[in-house]
Amino acid sequence: MPIFMITIFGYTFGGEVEDVEVYVVDLDEGVGPLDLSDRIISHLRSDDSLRVVDVVSASDGLDDPVAYGREKVENGEA
């Protein structure tokens, strides 16, 4: 019986995740030409699992980018 249950659960929950909308809050200011966050965001955009809807950073003129992201989630926009 346990082998049967494992097989059923594996089949039921074994799908692939695709096209999940995400917002990125980028607080990295980088050092010189090396900006690690840009490389990570570029990698996220090239992946089919996630769809980067928006990248929010302190340079966008927001007082608190994290609060902005939290508000998007609480309002159901993210």
C-alpha cells in the first residue's frame, strides 16, 4: 500500500512549474562594473519557470522598495 501511495502522490504532484509571475526588489547597488543582481535577474528572465513582471530598486525614486513590493502582494497584484 505505501508504494502505491508514493506512486500516486509522485504522479499527482510531479509536474513542472512554468510561467510564475514574480516581482524582484533589487537593493543591490553593485560595486563598479560588477553588479551581481543584474546577472541574477538576467538569469531569472531567461528561465521558463519564472516571468519577471517588474524589477523595483531604490533608484526608481521609491522611499521603500520592499514596502512597495509588499503592497503589491497584499493587493493581489503580485
